[in-house]
Amino acid sequence: MIRKRGRQQQQYRQKYYRLNQRINAQEIRVLDAEGKQIGILSKNDALNLARSKDLDLVEIAATAKPPVAKIINFKKFLYQQEKKKKEEKKKAKVSQTKEVRLGPFMSNNDLQVSIRRGREFIEDGDKLRLVVKFKGRQITRPEFGRKVINSFIESLSDIAKVDRPPHFEGRQMIAILSVEKNKKVTDENRQEGANADKQKGVEKNENKKEN
């Protein structure tokens, strides 16, 4: 019973479309799949036209006079509507500022893990706040912290821009990154990043062998 109720609630939340015989109006303004007007037809004529094309007659504007219906593939129509909804939701996403903490003397392996995490934040459209915290006498060697933070920035240069360059706030070195709009985040970008990480790992192992 619980599962059935859940499905009913989900169907209720989805927009309902009348199609084919369930359309009540006896006269309909008919459009084709591209939105071009075919004309005002009787319900039977519109249904016969849809059947001849092996498509559905879908009512898209029930309150219009006469109601408007499209001759389309209903399953494909629903897929396109869902895709459009997801794209609108993605565009409406509010950007957040995520933070990644780094150490001035962190290992290369730990740095690569942090870089991958930062890349995920940028790919999601968030801003990124990089923080290198200096403890005790580490503050006397700021060049190490700058090296770490610049390496991080360079690794994300394919998809991110620097909103605020590295600077000190107390005992912390901070930089702000955001999505570079002119550089689209694609699967190719992600693969390039993964390949770069892999190559660095190979070089690290080769250096160990030589030593």
C-alpha cells in the first residue's frame, strides 16, 4: 500500500496532459511537432491525422479557445520537457562558496586529492576559497604556502579563473577561484585533469626508483 501511495503522489506532482481519446474538446487547433499550425480540426479528424503518422494527439493548452493540441511522439515529448526542466533548474542554481584547506608543507599526494575535490566544486558552479594555514614557525616560510596555492590554481586553470589572487589574512594565505565562463566544463576537461594527475603519479614513482 505504501509503495502504491508513493507512486500516486509522484504522478500527481507531474503535469497532466490529455491525449488522444481523453481530449474533451470536439474542435482543436492542431500543431505539428515543430509547432507549425496545421489548422482548426475536429477531434476525429485530428485523431485520424495523428494515427496516420503513428503519433499522439497531445493537448498542450486546454484553456485556449479552441484548445491547442500537438501531433507528436508523447514519450519523446515528456523526455524533452524533463530535460528542459533540468536545464532550467541548473541555470537557477545559486552559486555557493566552498572552502578547501591546504598546508604549506603538504605532500604532493594530499595536494592532488584536494585539487580533485576543488575541481568538483568548480564543475558544480561553486566558487572556491583556498586557505593555506600556517602554524607556529611555518609563518616564516610563506614561499612554501605560495607554491602550494599556485600549484592548485594552475591545476584548475582549464576551468577556473582567479577572482582574488593569493594574499595574507592574519596567518592564512587565501585565494578565491570561480568558474571560467568562457571555458566549458566538459568530459574532455575532466579527462585531461585525470590524465594530468595520473602523469604526475607516474613521474613521482619514477623519481623514487631513480633515488
